[in-house]
Amino acid sequence: PAPRAGFEPRDRVDRPVVIPRLCFMSDGPRGTAGRPLLDVIEALSRGGVDLVVLRERDWSGAQWTEAARRLEPARRRGLRVVASRRLDVASALGLDGVHLGREAVPVREARIFLGPDALIGYSAHEGDEARSAAAEGASYVTLSPVYPTTSKASAKARGCEWLRTASEGLAVPAFALGGVTPARVAEILASGASGAAAASRTRRFTLEW
């Protein structure tokens, strides 16, 4: 089939590319130390977090709308906010884009729906999967799990050699995810990652990055 504008790499060459270095992936109360999530995100945005992935699967429409309203000042300062899987929410509320995975809408279709300037992330667990997502129009990928992580205790840590191989030849930024701590940042950057993604320990990053 003929290529469709907006997701082929050559169609994206002239678009501005934003490469955040620190991504916070919300996960309900996890990583908030008991504080309201939106207050935490506001504080993190002032401390160095560049990208937030809202993974709030139980939020109502009203909660999504309130979140978009509350985060608008931080977005004006440069914070990027994407919704996990929810293309409808991202489009209706004018968020920066969506974050997808294997069981979500294909990247190619999301790119067509949201347009060439949307930020579209993809959770990849293999290098070929990451490169395929990039070719279909992803703006960035996460590669995981790099280190052992309590959030997915059954998942085998892949290590930095795997990260180096998985990120090889990627035309988009890759965030290392899974057990990443401030002490490991130098190692993941040396292994080809563009930045770190975390659902917890994020405040330590903003203090120590």
C-alpha cells in the first residue's frame, strides 16, 4: 500500500523533535507518597520532569478534564503530558499525545488519528519492536525492564548490554524503564538511552539529576 503522510520517517524529518530526559509514568497512588497526584506532577515539573504519562485507567471524564485544566500552567512552561492508550481523551482535551503498547491501538493508526505533531510513545520490550514502532510513527519509546523492578517482579531484568543493542539504530529517543535510579543514569545514557522513565523514585531524580 502507498505510504500515508504523517508516520513515515521521511514525513517527520522537518518536524521539531523534543527529547525529554526524565519521564514520570503515573500509576494511581504509587510513587506519590500519599499526596494528590496532580500536586506531585506540578512539583515534579518544576524539579526537572519533562514528560508525564498519565496511566489512570479508572479516571472518569470529569477527572481527565480537571487534570488537563490543572496541568495547563505546567504545560505552558514546557511539560509534555500524554494519556496512556486514550486517544479520545488526548484529542478532546488537547493533550500532547498518547502512550501505547502491544495491546493498544497500533501506532500507525494513532498517528493518522492524532496528526503529525502529536507526541506518540510506545512501550517496547525488544529492539525490533521499538524500531517497528518508530517506523510506524512513534515519537519515542520506552525500553524495559532494564533493571529488577518491584512493579513487575516477575519480569526478568535485561541489563544495559541489552539496552545498548535494543536502542541501536533507533531514529527516535528511547527511555530506559524499570528499576532506574539516579545512580544508574550515567550507565543508561552510556548505553544509548536518551533519558529515564520511572513511576517511583522520581523525586530523587529531580533532586539528583
